[in-house]
Amino acid sequence: MKDRMSMEGLMVCPFTKKSLRLMTEKELVSLNAQIKHGDLFFYPGAPVNIEVKAALVTSHQTHVYPIIDNISYLQRRTAIVSKNRTANHLKRVPQEEIDQFYRDYGFGEGNAIEKPTKELKSNPISQEKVTQLARLLPKGGEYFMSVVTHDVDSIHNLTYGRSFKYYFHMDFSLSRLMAIKDELPGETILVLGDVDHLPFDNSSVDALFSFDYINNYDKEVQELAYEELKRCLKPDGVSIMLYDNSKPMHASSQLKSDQRSKKALGVIAPWKKIKLPNIFFYPINKDGDAPQSMGFFSQSIAW
């Protein structure tokens, strides 16, 4: 918990974007008393059915996010709130939906998460290509983040020879995160998040490598994910994003719009020196790395 205490202000509430801090022991006692009394709910409307031993909380204590087995549960669905802040507090939540929510997150007795097998591969990308792409990332800084993969070797290759104050690994799947968490370097801070509501502060991340194909999501989510990525990266930060070359890439229209805006600003006000993050998109074919004929990057934005 020491690392989380010393980086207050980096992680934010995915609803309010307000800073989160670690709850004190006294606050946890009060929180668990409210849970036993039936006063607190997870955001979808399921009564909280666990004892919270560690958690992050907003300054006004309106949203609480549990930390379980060293994983910070920072998805909107896992927010602990009062009844009037649930998704639809005026309607009764069917018991089958509540039970399914508990199963999805392993909350409560008899709802353990089944870990995926190691044979599952997040991305058909070679270690040589990972090493090649990683050369675009800075060698050091404060915050380094890897996103979504079963391939622990790739994460080790990304962080090898780099010097950052904090290392994060974020996933949008709890079972996948649990499957690899014990194989990650001990200093890695584990985060369960949402791709379209990243739980990190504005201009906070130095380097990010995402194995998650951004175009696996529908158009609206892709566009939100792209804007969230830009929001979280430092002005001189660098991000490498993979995408499935066989699917539509809606985020590319935002990328092109940003390129045009940057070019226009250079013409209209060339004296303005504005630093913006570097975001690279790298295409992956269904069966592996993109062919060399496609070039090193088929989509990139480098301001």
C-alpha cells in the first residue's frame, strides 16, 4: 500500500475524474459498518456483500473502489456508492442480475473467478516486434503502463532496461488480470479499468503500450478510448496501440483531425510552441504481425 499512498492524485474516479486516495483504517471501519447495515451498493445496484480491507476513495467520499488481492478495482461497475448514486436507483434490480454481477467479479462466498488457461493468447505479435516497437517509448520517467495481455514475456521485454518510478499493468478483464498477476514484477501496480473511462489523471502517463486492439470495440467506444488516451498522456508522453488490420479503425478519423488541427495551428500561430503526446497505431493481421510491405506503421500521429 505504500506505493499507492505516495502517488495520491494519479489515479482518479472514472465517473468524476476527481483524485483518489487510500482510505484510512478508521474510514474502513466506518465503511464496513455501513455495508453490514445494508446502506452501500455497487454501482449496478447490487448490495455490497464483501468486507473491504483496502480501498481508494474520492475526496468527498462519494465513490469507493475496493483493492482486493493487490488489484485496484477501478471500473465503474465496481464503484461502491450510496443507493441514490446507483445506475438506476428508482428501479428494483432483478435478483438474477445481482447474482450474475457477483459471479462476474467473484464477490461473495462461492463466486470465485475461474482463471483462463495459459494457452489463451492476447495478441499474435512476436517478441522481436515488441522489442522493435518499444524503442519508440521513453527510457525513463514516472509512470509506465502496459495494457491487456496474457503474454507476460512481452511485459518483461517492454520494461527491461527502463527506469520508471511506477509500473502499472491495466486490464479490462478481471480473470485475465488474475491469471498473470503473480508472474509480473513485484512492484507492478495492478488496475482493473474501463477502456473508455481510464482511471488516471490528466497528463500523468509517460509511456503506454496497449496490446488491446482498439478497433475490437464499436465506433463510440473507440472514439472515447482515443480521447481518454490523449487526456492521460503527458505532453511529451508516448503511446503504442495495436489494432486489428481486418476491422474498421474509427479512431483514425480523430487522429487525422488532430493532425489537421496541428498543421493549421502551425500556419496560423507558428510562434506557439505546443507539446502534444505521440500516439502510434500498429496494425496486426489475424495470423500475426503485419507484413513488412505495410511499412513500420500504417497509422501514426507524431506531433
